[in-house]
Amino acid sequence: MSAAVFNSRWSERPAGLRDGDALPSGFRLAGIACGVKAPDSAELDLGLIVCDAPAAVSAARFCDSGVLAAPVLATRERCDCSAIRAVVANSGNANAATGEAGIAAAVHVQQAAAAALGLAAREVALASTGVIGVPLPGERIAAAMPALVAALGTDPTDFAHAIRTTDAIDKHATLRADLPAGSINLAAQAKGAGMISPRFATMLCFVQTDAALERVTAERLLRAAVARSFDRISVDGQLSTNDTVILMASGSSGVSVEPGGEDEAAFGEALDALLRALALRIVADGEGARRIGRVLVRGGEQQAAERVARAVADSPLVKTALFGGDPNWGRVAQAVGAAMPGSAPLRFEIAIEGVTVARDGALAQFDEGALAAAVARDEVLYEIGLPGEGCEAELFFSDLGYDYVKINAEYTT
């Protein structure tokens, strides 16, 4: 699965980052069937990550929805997010919009996991994904803790599968990175396919490393990597209630990543590449997706460039045209205009896979056959120029087709 993660031309594997053959030392994972998705179902839907190093260092990032799910609230408010030792994650139920009962169920699961692992409750983070507004079967999950702990091992496959909802594929990688101070291991497991927005996604991602990180370094590097990966993707422009990214460092390799030095730079590059690759896998796995788009906006003020990039990436007209391989570049133009209202005509440029279709806000002369061939590719680059220089914004997005409507029209039925 590691090799498949770097299968986009927009996710490059840096030098010194190669496939790993084992989880980072100090970690164990498990995934079991608990009946969260459906009672008596054999489908995996409950996962656990454990770091056996007592001095583990961690960092976490969460979405900014005004309707935060109970596991996000419980983790953010009850955990020491710089010293997480375990993560309990379930699929099939988001435990969102469930009120005080949802918080109580989350806390019950947290306490049960802590007792089963011999940890303090503040060391156990929670994550959930699935249907919103349905009570979490907290008693069922808590009762499954002994079996979940007994299933712990070093193969991440069951865990990666247990956190899936509408995902068509597992998303995980185990890598080895060469730092100046020595070699370390990185692993990550992610999920996400729908309800994906550039302000995070219906996505969970868990990263493990056996490098030794200081708390401030872990937080700084995770923040930077998320900003260039999961904050840069869109499937349908919908903001989730449950987004969570957690980085855990065991330090078991004995290789220390000193702040501000070459090791931090090399580790940061590896983490950045891993999360960016997983983010692109999420876009490629967008519900019913056929193609991936990348919009790159240059010029203008930074806020304007961001608005234009998000308008294009989230436009249902652009996305349906991408799905059909339709060379209707006017849909890109309308999205640019919607993001840049004003009384004077905007002098913009648009190029699609290097074919310039608009210049100075008007039609340019171009080869229609070349444009038709460009938009029929699996990955399509849209470049937009705004008046001014120096600013740049980038987003990755999936197309929007028939299967997306079918999946979401029947999601709870």
C-alpha cells in the first residue's frame, strides 16, 4: 500500500523516503467487528492504536465546525493532546449532534479503554466517523475493549479498514526516512471519501513515528503538514463535524529530531510528503470520483487567491464538467467571477493543462482538440492568473458524478 500512496504526479516521494516493512517501533494497532455499523455484522468498525512508550509525545488537529462531534470535544477538552498514548476510533456512527448523551457515551468508551490498557483517561483520544445524529452504542463499544486489546499487533490493515465508511479503498502507508541523525519509521492510516472540504474533511488520520520529538516540534510540524495537505482538498465542499489528525511519537528509534536543525527539516519533509499523498488518495477516492483536479491560482492578494481557488474547487459546474471530460472552460470563468465580484471587468487568465483558454479576461485562441484531450485525463491542472504578483493558492478536488448522488441519496436507507 505504501507504493500506491505515491501514485499521483502531484505527490512526489522525497529522496531518503522509502517503503517500510514494519510499523514504527513502540506501536500496536487493531481492528475488530463490534456491531457499530450494524448489530451482529462481521464488518470491521472499531479500531485501536496504542503507543507502548511511556514518554510518548503527540500533537493533534481538529476541524472548526460549529457542530463538533462528541469525540472531538472529549479529546480536545479531556485529553493531554501532547501526550496521547492510545486512540479508539469507530466507524458507522459519528456521535455528532447527540448532546450530553453523546458526550457521556464518549467518556464511557474513553474510560473503558483506559482501564483495559492501564492508562489514564487523559492519555486516550477518541475518534468517530459515520452517520450524524444517531446515539453511539457506547456500552457495546466499551464491552468490546478486552477483545480489541487482545487483537493488537503490528499489521495496520485491520485498523485501516475498521475506520472506513464510504471509502472504496484502505489508505495507509508504512515508510522509512533517512535523517542526518539516523533512520526512523513513519506510518499513517487515514479515511475519507465524502463530506470533504478545504477546511478539513470527513476524515481521520493517525500518524505514528519512532523518532523522538519535542512537543513544540510535533505541534509545529503537524500544523504545517496539515496546512499543505488536508486543508488543501475538496470532494464536495462540505465541512465535517469529526475531523481529527493525531501524530504520535514513541522515540523508540533513539533518533532525536532536534528543533531548528537539519533533522527537523528532513522529518518535516517526510511528514509533509506522506500527508499530502494521503490527502490526494482521499480526493481520488471521492464518492464515485473519476478524475482529480488541481487548481493553482497566482497573483492578486492572498485572500483573493484563496477565494478563487476554493470557488473553482467547490463549484458543482466545474466538478461535473471534470467528471464528463467536458472542455467547458466557461464554468471555471464563472467560478472566478463569483469569487471576485466588482464593477470593472476582471483581467484574468485561465490555462488547462497548459492550454491557455482565456487571456485578459477574454477568449484566447487555442486548439480545441488539445483542450478536449487535456480534460479527458485522470488528473487535470487548472491554472488561473489574477492581476498582481507574489501570491499563490492551491487546492485539489474530485469531480462530481452520478455515483456521488446515489451514495448520498441512500446513505441512511
